[in-house]
Amino acid sequence: MIESQLTPGLRVRIDRNRCVCSESCARLAPNTFETDDEGLVTLLAGPFDGETAVRAAAANCPVAAIILEPVDR
Ligand code: SF4
């Protein structure tokens, strides 16, 4: 599991064990997700896409490999 702080109140986690290389996340939020040489999702260093784009990427992942979690501030 790889995770990063997306905004002060939101954390994004990716589960590479679930990823099936569809690349839809990288198309919807290209400043947040990319696929590596194996075709598996990885997180970029930021600055990230806006929350709407990242939420769209998570919602469109066919295997729910992108998890968004609120963070207590
Ligand atoms: S959309 Fe989901 S399955 Fe497709 S590359 Fe991204 S994390 Fe992997």
C-alpha cells in the first residue's frame, strides 16, 4: 500500500495488489497517478490534481484500488 496526503483533510492510498493496469486513473488524474514499467499504479509526488479529478479516478477504478480517506486535522 502506498499513500500520500492529497489535501490537508484527505489522504489517498493505492493498493497495487489489486491494480489490473487499466490506466483509467492516470487518464483522469494525470498529476496524481501513473503506471510503472509493470503497468501498475503508482503515486506521483505532486502537486496533485484537484480533489474532483482524484475522486473521479477512484470512482472509475474497476477494482477499487484507490482509497480516499478523510484525515482529522
Ligand atoms: S484505475 Fe485502478 S486498476 Fe486501473 S491503473 Fe488505476 S489503480 Fe490500477
